[in-house]
Amino acid sequence: MENSTLILLQLLLAHIVTDFVIQPTKWVNHKRKYKGKSKFLYLHAFIAGFLTFLFLSELKWWYIAVFIGITHFLIDLWKLQFKKDNLKMFVSDQLLHLLFILLAWLFLIAGFQKVLPFISNLISSETILALVIGYLIIIFPTGFLIGKATKRWQNEVQDDLKKNSLDAAGRYIGIFERILVLTFILTTNFSAIGFLIAAKSILRFSDKSETGARKQTEYVLIGTLMSFTITIMIGFLVRHMAF
């Protein structure tokens, strides 16, 4: 059997080079304007197939290159039917590309019969379940918990936060910081948590000269400490169950 990891990496490399390295902005704009009539849409799909064939370096797998080229064309054509080119469309587009790359890879390594046992092993693994549950808890319920716990102070700083902060920025900052803290704990990089706290303190509290800034600082600090405390507790609990 061929090296399955190598084949997957070759397929992914062909996609990354096609979509992000050698596709100029001129092509993207032309495709958005002319959609299915754009010559660059066809050229782009051909490159996707050609690079797949080139990186796989196996003449007998020519049909995989054709499959990738055609599916790449159809996915891009589908995406062009939407006026918005936002994050949702970008993620959807890339997930579809990755899905067909995965299907091609499974076909090449004769791995379809291994999919269900692999999924079964995942959901039967205490380590995997503990990790998934840990990350889900710190991403979703923890955010709601902190929001409820700090509700009593939100009205006092609401106007200041709206004026001086990006919409929902604090929520996303909290999510990513909890992901990082949990990852640091699970990988035993405890010192990195201190650097994260220091970096956030410098960036978040560097300019507090306006009226009401003290209340905003205290409000954010309370939320941050709650976020770190809960995540650290969950992190050690997950480590205990998973490792």
C-alpha cells in the first residue's frame, strides 16, 4: 500500500498552491465579475487538476486529477453565484474542497471501509471524549457563565464598551484566550499562560485616560480572571481524565 500520509499531504499541497499561492487577485476579480463565463475559472480548475497529477507523480492516478479539477470547478462556480464573499462563504468553499480531497484520498488508500471503525474508536476513547468536552465547555458554556456572573456590572460600563470596543470583540477574545490556556495546560506549557496574561494586560489596559476607564478595566479584569480560573480548573480536570 502506498504511503497514505504522503498521498494526503500531496493532495493538500496541490490545493493550497492552487487556491492561495498562484492564484492572483486579477483572476479572482474576473471570476466574480463573469462567473461561469470567466476563462480564469476554467484555467484555475485545470491548474488544480494538473498540480494534483504532478504532485501525486503517478500516471495511473490520472483520474484523480480529473476528479479534483472537475470538483474544484463546480465548487468555485457554486460559490460565485453568491454576491457576498464573506468568512462564511470562504469556510464553506474550503470545507467542500477538503471534503472531495478526503474522498479522493480514501479512494486511493482503499480506506472507506476503515471510516466507520475509526469513528467508532474515536467516540469510544476516553481521551478523545475528554478533550472534546473540555474544549466545548470552555468555548460555549463558560462564556455564558461569565456573562451571567458579570451581568450586574454590565450596565455601568455598557456605554463605554460600545464607544471604545469592537462589536463582540470581548467575547471572541475570551474564547481564543480560553482555547490557548487549555491547550497550554494540556501540553504542560504552564509558563506560557503567564506570557498570555501579560500580553493581554499590555494590550487591553495600555490607554485608560478617559472617564469611566477604571470601571471598564475592573469589569474586564473580573471577566478575565474568571475566564482563566475556570479554564485552568477544567484543564487540570481534563488532564486527570485523559492522560
